[in-house]
Amino acid sequence: MTRLSLGAFTAATADADGVRPVNLHSDLRPLADLIELAFADSMDSAGRSAIREMRYLSHMGAALRLITRFNSLAEGISLGFVYMVAGELVGNVSIYPANFPRELGETWLLANVAVHPRHQRRGIAHQLMASSLEALRSRGASRVILQVDCANEAALRLYEAGGFRYERAWIHWRRSSRARASAAPRHGFHITRLRRKEGAAEFALAQSARPNSRGGLGWLKPLRKADFCPSPWQRARKWLSMNSIEKLIIRSVDQREILASCWLENAAIGFGRVQARIFTSPHIDHRACAEALINNLVSRYERATILVEHPRDDEVVSELLRQQQFKIRRELWHMRLDL
């Protein structure tokens, strides 16, 4: 994948009004302040950690340029643009490599699109987006993706005007470790772990339920066969990184088809938190299968905080999650622009 170098963009005069590339040495601290202000209502623990990291990096001085090459947060910020008014940093957009597999095309991520409240509705966000997309086109990018709060009408209109199209809306669910499981009906399903030889069957299920044309498995999780049928080397790398995924499945009566699957990311199991993904065949009435998997998940990790990212259009699973006391944290549109 071709990457934008830190010197890819021509710097403008530091104190000139308008759009210019980010200058890490002078911009990190005011950028942290702007992003914190713009996203205060929706910022999660990861976002707050990123803000703290930006402020820490702002004190690194001459070592910052070297650190940036090994720090994904600083790299993405350094590739972006800011908007200046009378020496004040009032707008920002960050550009990150999505690090998708090569066969999916060179994909970039836009993030932290923010304008100070005092300077909104002046076309600043449009100018920042235009500069970013022009820079990515000039570098031969294939695709740009972003995610935006479903209720943020102004941002949605901005991205629509820039040519982005809607892929899929996703809900981020959270179940507190203090919640207690609701009474679960009995089902005749046998939930078991995926066998190695069943990777192709599970991949066929995922192609129906989570196609890449609709966002894949989730945010920055494109659907690819290697995640279902890994090579021995890929299995060894996952084992060494301690980032394996436990897969629980429900098979059809004749055992030839996988009707539903639940992924548990083992690296996320710890400190009382579990990250789960659930997908079911869209060709069947999937309520019973989904209910069995969700009840199994809650029963197994009743004392843990459980996080689930799931398509909003699956109203059946949404209802079942509510029944088991999952609460909505965020609703996000995933959008993309093919360049």
C-alpha cells in the first residue's frame, strides 16, 4: 500500500488564514483542545485516551518527527489539514491509512472532522474535506471511508455533498456487568465451537449477512476469506499475538450449513469486558438462532461488561439485545467514497 509521506503536502505560511497541512510541533495541543470540545458529548474512553496522548506528544520537541513514524495516532494527525483564522486553529480533519488488505484496494479513513462552534456555518468543513480528498486523489487512493453519528444531520449533509454514499448504519450496544440475565426460553439448538474444516461454510454465511458492499464485519473489519480460512502461518501469528477469536456456531439439522455465528475476541476478554459479534443467515427466520446465541453469551459472561456492534437494520437482534438489558451507546452511519 502506498502511504502518504510526512512531507507529502506543501506547507503554507504558518500564520496565514485558511486551510493548511498540520504542523505537529505547533498544532498538537490546540488540536487536542478542538477535538475535545467538538466531540465532548460522544467521546468514549479510547477518545479521551487519544486526547491525553496528543497532549503528551506535544511536549516531545525534536523527537516528535521520529516518534510519528511509529505512532499511528500522530501519523494520522500529521497527514491531515487544519483551518486557521487570525492565528487560531479553528478546524481540523485527520487522514489515516485504513490498513485494509491489498486486494481490497488502497483505503483511507477520514476522522476528527471538527470546526470550532464560533466559526461554524462558514464553509470551513467543506474546504477541509475538499483539501483532504484532493490530496488523496493525487496519491492514487482507491477509497475513502468514515463514520458519523446518525443524528448529526449537518455532518451527513456535508458528506453527501462530498459524494459519500451510505453503506450501513450500526448500533454499538453495551450490557453492564451489573445487569442480570432475563429468563431465557429453551431452544433445541446445539451451540458448539467452529471446526477448522468449516471455515468455508462460515465464510458463505458472512458473505450473505455482512458483505463488503455494506460495510463488512464492522468498522475497519472488511470481510475477507483469510479471517475464516487462515493459513497455518496466519494461525500462528494470531496465537503469538494473543489475539485469537473464539467462534461459537449453530448448524443446520443436517450439519451441512452454518445458520448463525458468534465471535468472541479473546484479546478483549479481560478486565471484565467482552467484545462480541453476532451474524445470522438472512435467508431464514433467524430469531431463534440469534436468541440462543445471545442468551448463551449473557449466561456465560453475566458478570462482565459485554459490547456488541451490530447492523441497525437487523430489528430482530436489536429487540433481543434490549430484552437482555443491552443499552445503545452510539448509532453510526458508515459511509464511503470511491475515488
